[in-house]
Amino acid sequence: GFPIFFRKIFILQLVELVLTYNFTDCDFKNIKDIYQDVIHPELNVYINGVSEETFLKCIFIPDCLIKIEHFTFKPIYGCASLAKETFAKQTNATLSLGCSGYSGIQINNTQTMKKRRKREVKTDKCLEQVSYLIELWRRFSRIS
């Protein structure tokens, strides 16, 4: 019944917390440089003129990277996945390169290409996610 269902959800949430990388052992300067040269322009291409008003903040450098990883790779209702986007692939490579012990996110390119052909439309939720990412990367760049 319901108690078992909620217990399973709780356990899955705990597993995700344990499996989350903490981003404390990273070359923050290198990540910042790559962001400014490579990822930032791609984010702007994706969002193309949408208002970037958000209140999402991060205080510590590792916290920024945790949130950047979350908003880039965790699907939410209304935005199935940003992982196939160029900026996401660049983010994955940058974090893998700049953070010792970070294994990166597995992206299935075959599945991604099929989905991309079917759905090129950017949903409002995806645009909102990317505006959060832009704000998080800006904050990361200021404090690192």
C-alpha cells in the first residue's frame, strides 16, 4: 500500500543523496575559464533572448557546481532532459576534467539523436531551467 510506496521513494531519495558528487576537489579556475569561453556562449544560444530573472542562488563554490549539475542533467516535469544539448555535453566534459574523482554523467547519444529529431521545440520549463543555469554559472564565476 501507500506506506511501502513512500518508504521506497524515501530510500531512492537517500540513494541519490549518497551518490551525488560533492565537487570539493575541483580545479575551479579551470572550470570557470572553460565556462566563460565554451559553455556560456552555448547557454545564450539555447535561451536566445528569454528573460533571465531568477532567484536561484548558491553561496559556496561546490554548492554552485552541485546545482549546475542538477539543473543540467536531472529531468523535471515539462523538460525531459537538457543532457543532449551542446552546453550540457560541454558541462559534463568540463566537470569531468576539472574535478578529481568525478565520473561524469552517461549520455546515450543514439537515444538522444532519435529524441532530438522528434522534438526540436524548447519548452518553457527547459528555458526556465537554462535561465537558472546561467544565473548559477554567473554566481560560480563571481565567487571562484
